[in-house]
Amino acid sequence: MTAHAAVAAPRSGLRKFLRRKDDHGGPPRLTPGWTFAAWLATLAFFAPVAWMVLTSFHQEADAATNPPSLLAPFTLDQYELLLGRDITPYLLNSAMASVISTLLVLALAVPAAYALSIKPVEKWTDVMFFFLSTKFLPAIAALLPVYLIVKDAGMLDNVWTLIILYTAMNLPIAVWMMRSFLAEVPKEILEAAEVDGAGLPTVLLRIVGPVAMPGLAATALICFIFSWNEFLFAVNLTATNASTAPVFLVGFITNEGLFLARLCAAATLVSLPVLIAGWAAQDKLVRGLSLGAVK
């Protein structure tokens, strides 16, 4: 057996083990065993979410049982009590901080990624390492100096403080992601645009933007999720006017105990915007996350 055949044999066997083609030469499919394993893993990850949703429709007495009584009578009392506490301002603050910070991140990350991938600057690897190094410090270590700066600036309990912080926190991740996405843009298209006299704004808006739209959607969704779920700075830098949805959830942990059913109802409502955003952008999200992958 030749060396080429010896190497090809195990590869062929692995491909037959993992995948198989249909009789008409269609795309490869996972074997039933791997399909079952994938569904099993999906259900395992989804189980806590399903438990949270089911618990939100129970009374507190049923939710506090051990083990949980998931088949107890269903009720909407928790949602009625929750809406009576006026969750709307918290959701609006979270939406404002998350959406505006995400837009600012994209506005800053796309030109930076363009300069680091399509038109690379000198020592661009050092620049990328600098962006990455800003994430080395735990957020809790920066809490005290950030609090003192915000206090001296008179911006405590201000939603714009959260917008600035979320923009700074998500920008390094967005630059790293967008660089890998923009690296996949065909250079021939950009050269043709330059020959036609297109300036940088035109190239970014009319050429790079549509081509990299899946990557933009994936980056925007991840930045939105990070901003929406951020708790540390929100709970320490806000009080009543700028509190966000994660801070609202803490209100159900009191000296009287944990209101588990009501907490699950609040968590379900707070999770809906992220779920809706992910569902709306799922086609672009899948394409965007696959950009830059090894072909």
C-alpha cells in the first residue's frame, strides 16, 4: 500500500463514519447516531430555559417544592403581579443602553476593522493585541475607579453612562470579529470601486456593508446580548432613573426569601427581547458566524 493510500484510507473511513450521502449524490448528512446526540445536547442546554418558563406559570408554593412540581396547576398570577410593579422603565433603559451602544460600537468597529484587514496599518498585529489586552482586566477590578470618575463627572444614575461603558466594553470584541469578517471581502471588488473613483464612505456603505452584512448582524447581536445582560456596572452606577432589567430582577431576592415563581416570570420577560432579536437575525447570524471559518 502506498503512503497516499495509507493516509486516504482512515480519512475515507472517518468520512463514512461521520457522514453519508444520499443515493442521488446530495449534500452529506450526519448519521442517525450523531443526529440523536445533537438533539440530546440541544435539549440539555434548553432544559433550564424550559424549567424557567414552566415555573413562571406556577404559584410560589408549587415553585418552592423540592423537587420542583412542574406539573402543578398553571396560573398567570405571577405575570399580573409583575406587570403591576411597572417593569417598563427598566426594559426601556436596557433597550436604550443596548441599542445605542451597539450602534456606536458598529460605527467605530467597522472603520477600525477595515484598517486592520482590507487596508492593514503598520504592525496591525500589535494593534489587535492591544484591543485584546483591554479585556484582560476583570470588570470588578475597574469598578472603583470607574465609580469615582462617574461620580466626579456627576453622571451617576444616568443611562448615558451605561451607554459609554457598554460601548467601551464591547468595542474590542467587535473589532476582532469584524476584522475576520472583512478579511473575507473579495479584494477585486474593492479595487474595482477604487478604479471607479469611490471614496472610503462609499466603499464602506455600498460595497463592504452589503457583503459583510451577515458578519455585521452577528457582531451586533453579540454586542446587544452583552449589553442587555450586563449587571455589575448597572447595579452600582444606577439607582432609580437608569436601572436596567437585570437590576430589576434582583428585587425579587429579599429578606423575606426568594420569590422563585415571580423571578422566573420576570426573567422570561427580560429574555424575550434577546430571543426575538436572535430569531429575527437567525439567517444572517448563521452565515455571519461561519465567515472566516476554515473551508
